[in-house]
Amino acid sequence: MPGLLFIVLLISLLANGTYVATAWDDEEFFKNCSPSRCSKHGPEVRFPFRLATQPPPCGAPGMQLSCSGQDTILYHPVLGSCKVTAIFYKDLVINISPPIDTSPHCPLQILISANLSTDVYKPQKLDVASLVGCSRDSIPIDLYGIVGPVACLVNKDIQFWYLVNPNAYMSVLPLDCMVFSKEIPIPYTSQIHHSYFIRKKVDNTATFEYRASRSISIGETAFSWYSSNITSVCQQCEEEGQKCGFDSQRDQAFCKRHGMKVIPIAASSVAAFVALSLMVATTLYLSLKSRYHEEINRKVEMFLKAYSTSKPTRYTFPEVRKIARRFKDKLGQGGFGSVYKGELPNGVPVAVKMLEGSVGEGEEFINEVATIGLIHHTNIVHLLGFCSEGTRRALIYEFMPNDSLEKYIFTHISNISRQLLAPNKMIDIALGIARGMEYLHQGCNQRILHFDIKPHNILLDYNFNPKISDFGLAKLCARDQSIVTLTAARGTMGYIAPELYCRNFGGVSYKSDVYSFGMLVLEMVSGRRNTDPSVESQNEVYLPEWIYEKITTEQEWELTLEMTAEEKEKMRQLTIVALWCIQWNPKNRPSMTKVVNMLTGRLQNLQIPPKPFVSSENRPMPQNRANT
């Protein structure tokens, strides 16, 4: 070990001695490497980029640009000499377009098929399009967030190709359309135009349609850049409104602060430099590991900046740890993390949900904050705050003392008596859930589809009023949008509508939530699990089939609850509402508005619906399933 330290010290001193002979003073850096442009309206070129006419220390390795007439040029080993159309120093993104005279007949083809990554540049993933192919039917060209068709793309099985905004939640698509790729980089813009909650005007050139059209017509695309010891420091400088420079003696980037001499971000002593050298191996490993997380964090932070004017409070992680009392009182475990009991500084009890093992590039966190963070309804759980620091993300909700509806329906999993769910209370709970869902579907600026309605996600307050929670799988769409497109089924098996795993049943829409609501109500009135014979034992009768037989033959419920004749009739009518909701054809299901009307109106006028399922004796096994 002493020998290793001596070698490192010797190398460090030799390197330091070499740098001393050539290194500039920090202030000299900005005199010799002042920002430049190839034309008046061209992008500004400054560190970590440099023009070929500037000295090599003015830029990071592999980030040299040049001027060709009025154009700023970046040489890419695959695309060739490309025109730089924009540089976003804060976001570490550069937009480029291949030269028109050397572009292939189909510019988009090379963006799809070629490996464009280099040691410095990677196709950016902050602003991308999905590539959608349709085998027979074309998509109306006037739909928001859909650009095409791309006439030059050829495939024997696909007739029409489109670039679709993955964040805009696609409108009506023909059944034969499929998503082939979700990460086609398009020209980047710093305007957060894809936020659904910021109603600000953006330039025409910032719209998804304009930028996707440029990818199709001239192959314009965008890259993120990365350079060790430079990227994170320079991004911090840019976010603070300061220029970034580089000290070759210390091999470290630094910020030049306004009205002050340059303040380097590195230790200047030999001892510190030696210690830093010993940490290089560890730092390199952590840096490579964190690059993926940095990209996710940037995506989350961009969303939170757009969201910063809304009501919920943003907390630091130490504040969250204090609120959650160091995570000592665990309430339960959910699909995306653990939930702990806590208390705000003002004494208000809360539930703190720590997202663990997050997937989908922060999607579940963004979904939760973007949906329930901006809506307020008595039957939807209230988000009081959140935290996002690196990979640590937390959501802080109002505390629900009576836990979830699940433990009152299925009494074998708890010591709670099912007598608490009297018939009138069941109707109240069903009506509360229905009103919350009606608000999600019709009462917001955008329709919110929950996709995971089940007893576990229905929380009960002090008065047993139900509140819908867990929006990690939620999807937003326009209120007048009847069909949405998903690349895979989502939800919990047993509550997933048939059309989510087989499009032959119909399009995915808000009616998919209606189906889940119906299954929840059937479980509540029966006290039984929704058992699918194609999943569990073939000896068990499918719950909707069992209930439908009871209703049509007017048999007595086999329940432990003691009920009057009036209560039995209410239970029967509540069950009929649920059977309407689980019709396999989505068109035959009522909207949640109609469900509310049925539950608050003259229930005795309800007619028994058609058989809402295929008999368990001949029902086929679904092919695609999701379980969360």
C-alpha cells in the first residue's frame, strides 16, 4: 500500500509539473476562450464546446465545432458533417441536422436503424417520439401529437408510419396500430410544452408537431453530451447563471461568478490532489452508475419546475425523515414502495410513501404528483407534499386511520368484523367511489384514467368515507378522447378489463375503470375474492358467474350479515349496478355519471343486464396479463 501511494504521488507530481508549464490562470481562460458564433443568429459556442480556430484547452475532448459559412458544424462519425441548430447548455443537449445534399432518401431511417452513440454523445431521451406503425388503417392527420405518415419508411407488413408524442396520450388509433419504438429522439426545446398543467403559449417551433416534422423531413435530431469532471459542474454553473471554464492544471471544471474572481471547484494542494487520485476508481464507478439516474432525475426535475406553482409542498429528504419519525411506524407495503405514519410540523398526521425500486424512469412519481397533486375532491386522497432528491422520492398524503377497504371486505386477512359493512354503508362507500371516479373522468381539465381501482387502493377516513388512492398507473387524456393507447396491459389481475389484454373486446377507455369498479362492488357485496377460473383452481366458480346466477334465480345471499327485506333489496340492486359495469363489451357499460345516477335514483327500476361474461366452462385463457 505505501508503494502504491508513492507511485500515485509521483504520477500526480509529474502530471502537476507538466500542467504548470502550460496551464492558464483561471481568469486567462475566459480571455482566451471567449464565447463565439459562426453567424449573428447561430448558436453560441462556449465551453465545453470550442471552435476549431480556438486553442484545444478551450473545449472538452471530442467537442470541437467548426464554421462553414454561416453554419456551425459538428462532425459525427455516422451522420457526417452536421449543422448545429441549437445548444442547450443547462440541459446538456445539442440539436443537429445532417447536410441535405448527403442525407439518405429517407432521413428518418438512419435515426431509427443506426447506432448513433459515441464516447461523448448519446441520443437524448428528454424529448422523444414514439414510432407507431399501422398495417391497414391510416390515422387522421389532424389529431394532436401525431405526425405523418412517413412515406419513405417501407415495410411489407406496415403500410403507415407515424411519429407520436408519448407524453400527449394518443387519441383514437385503429386497432391494427402498434408502437415499435418509444425513444426516437427529436429536436429538443427548453420550453416545457409537454406539461399538461402549464397553460402558457409556446412558439410554433417548440410544438411537438413542428419538431417531429423536421426529424421526418431533414433528419434533425438531438444528442446529450457527457464528459468526465465537466458535465455535472458545468450544468450547475449554467443553472446558477454563470459561465463554465476549465483548469487544466487541476483537470477540473469551475464556475466564474459574477463580480468576483474565478472560484475554482477543486482543491489546489498536492495532498488533496493525491487523495483525489486515490478516489478516481471509486468515483468512475459511481459516475457510470449514476449517469442513468441523472437522466431520470433531470426528467423529474423538469416536471417539478413546471409544477412549482401548485399547492403541495416540496420537502427535503431530511425533512421527510423527520416527518416520518425516522421511518419507525410502518403502515404497509404497496406496489411501488413502503408507507409510514408521520406528522407534519403543525401536528397534522400524514402517511409517507417512500418509492422504492422505481421503474419507468420516474413515471409512477410523476403520475402521482401530476394527477392528485392538482385536484381536490372529497373522495380522492389529498396529496400534501412530496420529495425528490436524487433517487430518493417520497409522497406525503393525508392520513387515513381506517386503512383500506380491503380489510373490511375480506375479514380473513384481518381481525375486523364484516358487520361494519352494513348494506347502507356499502351503498355509501360505492357511491363515494363512484363520485370520485366521475370527477376523475369528467370533472378535471383532462380526463384521468386510474387503471388500478381495487379495494386495496380505496382508503377510509375517520367517518368511513372512501378515498381513491395510488395513481402510479394513471394516464391522462383529453376529455373528449374516447380511446387511449397502451403498449401493455396495466392494473391488477382480476380487476383488469378484457380490452386491456385483448383488443378484440374493444378500445381502452374510461370504461376500463368502470369494469374495475364493478368487480370491486361484487367483492364488497359478496365478501369473496374475484377468482378467475383460468388463473386459479378450475373447481372454483368464477365470482361474477356465481353472483349472476343468484340474481337471476332470486336466491338468498349466503352471507353472515343479518339484513331486513329492504336491505336485501338494496344489496340486490347494488349488485345489478355492478353487473352492468362488468359487461365485457365496453360500449354496454355505463359511464360513472350514470352509475352515480343509478345509485342515487330509483334503484328498483333497474333491469338485470345480459350475462356479462363467457361461461367458465368455455372461456378462453387471456394471452397477455399484467399484475402489479
